[in-house]
Amino acid sequence: MRLKGKLAVITAGASGMGKAAALLFAREGAAVAIVDINGAAAIQVANEIGAAGGTAYAIHADLSNAQECRGSINEAARSLGGIDIFWAHAGIPGTDVVEDVDLAEYELSMAVNVRSCYLTVGEAVKHIRKRGGGSVILAASIAGLVGSLLSPLYSAGKFAVVGLGKSLSLRYGPEQIRINVICPGLTATPMLREFMGRGSSDEQAVETQKKFMTMIPLARLAQPEDIAKTALFLASDDSAYITGVAIPVDGGFTAK
């Protein structure tokens, strides 16, 4: 098992890519703390891991709240007995409006997509340091590598996450804390419909997705497990000499 004896925390770990990673990390031997705004869903994932013989804890937190960002990570560390692996996976599509944007929507998008990442990592590294090092993974997007026509604000936030990951890798590398970024492409998660169809009909959202599919060389959506397997690689000693990279997991979308 690639994560035997490791202690892992995943934010937004109750659905989509986060859930897939929580289940995979547990199968690979890690004890997992699942932080999510949907407390009931987090409990379900933790129970599923427990039923399979693993160890998991569910922690309810709204990561748009700065205090809960910090508190959730410290609660996770207390539950697990420390942290070796942290995946800052939380994010939202946010508004696609530029002209006359509602500032409350702007603030919410930046709070979840950027500030929560910054604050949770700031707490997690304190605990990882006590374990002698470990792995931090940030969730960005291909929209953090190339511009997004659908949501300039989302793209701005994800570019910030990529820059944050690279910068933090320089700061914490000497402490053997590796920090890397995963940049998923279109992935079959509950958030995909929201991202593709803000304010549009289901039919329009489907058409938008079809257009994007023609740009993917592998000609399919990513599955949550595709992203989770990349996270497992970055969490494990298989990537022991990798830090400061932003890895696109996008079926070739950004190759052009």
C-alpha cells in the first residue's frame, strides 16, 4: 500500500474528485479526514471507508469562512493525530459576470477558490512540519494554465492557485514539504453542469460541453478517479523528488 500509515486531509472530500481521492487514499492505507460543507455527505464517505476497514473522520466546515478554514484543519489534525498529506481541493465555479458584477459573488468566488486554499495550507504545513515533511496538493484547473472564456473570474483564481503552489514549494522545500498543483480538465463531477451552463438551459449546457469535447485529444471527459490517481502519485513517495509543478490532467486539452 502506497500510503500505509499516512494521515491525509482532503477539503471538499465528500463528492467528485475529492471523494474519489478519499476512497483511494484509504484503500492505499491512509487514515483520512474529509472536510466538506455538506456534513452529511462527509459522514457517508467516512462510513464507506470505515465499512471497508479503513479509518476516516468527517468534518463539517464552510471554507468561505476564514475561521472555519483554520479550525477545520486543526480539528482534522487532532482527529488523525497529525497530518502527512493535505489536498486543498475546495472550489466553486463562481460568477461568469464581468460587467456590473455583484461584489458579493466576486468575494465568495475568491474566498473559496483562493483564500481558503491560502489559509488551509497555512494551517496544514504547521502539522506536516511536526511529522518531518510531507505532501501538499492544491487543486487548480486547466483554467489556471490557459484563459477561460466561460469564467474569467474562476480562471483568475486558479492562476492564483498555480502561482501560490509554485511559490510555496520554494518556501517549504527545505523542510521536505513538497507542494504541487493538479490542473484538471473537464471532469464528470456534479460541478461540471454548473460550470458549463451558468444561467442557460440544459440543452445549451450540453451543446457547450460538446464544443469543448472536440478540443480534447483523448475525446472523453476525465473521471474523478483519473484526478484521484494523480493526487495519489503526488501524495506518495513515488513523487518524492517532485515539487513546484502544475500538472494538467486534461486528456491533452492544453497540449495545443
